Amino acid sequence: MIDAIKRSPGKYNYASVGSGSPHHLFMESLKTEYGLEIQHVPYKGTPAALTDLLSGAIQVMFADATIAVPNTRAGKVIALGTSAARPTTLLPDVPPIANTVPWFRLAGVAGDCSAGRHAERDRRAPFDGAAANSADTGVQGPIV
């Protein structure tokens, strides 16, 4: 993706779920780090952004796994990377973004508050089917 954008400056657009969202800020960091010329198209949420991605109006989007996994499995989009620290069982052939963008792992760790947010829920109501249900619905982190 980085090479394609560099070869055709200004040709590509990327969606975010809104200005200032983590999706937007990560792409802006990529633009700065790699000198990319790609236009930001902010949306008021995922549905409109996904519609434009599927229609080809935009070419790049960071999406949560619950949106990305079903569309990737159906062949509607191509997943280039995941935000997981290691390869995920949801999309085993899709590498972690940090394999290509080393600082992504640091940014993800520094900004990840989900462990603390979910600690109480996990302590209160653990059950054996949780991991399977999460994997089936794609709850493992954003996918590019």
C-alpha cells in the first residue's frame, strides 16, 4: 500500500470514522513517516465509509475486525494488516501492521486501555465460550 501510494501521489483517498479518531491519526502518522500524499475523507461512522470503500470511491480504510473480517472473508476487501501484536486466527494470512511499520506496536501499546476497561468484566463473568464467540464475531482488534 505504501509503495502504491508513493508511486501515484494524490491518487488515493482514505476513510476514517471521523477527524481525530485513532484511524485518522494513524494514517496521518503514516503520511508523515513515509511522505505519502493521500487524501483524508472523514465520515460520521463506519457504515458510510464502508459503502464508499466497497464501491471504490475510497481505496484505504482502517476498520474494526467486526466489519473487516466478514468483508475480507467474502472477498469484498483485501486486508493488508491487523493491529494485533501477533498473527490472528481470524485472518491467519494477514500480518500484523507492526511487521511493516515497527512503531505501530509501540503506538498500539501506549494507546490501549482495553485491558483495564475489560478487567472487571472478565473477572465477574468468565465463561468457556467467550473466546469462541469473540473469534466468530471478529473481536480481536482493527484490521487494515
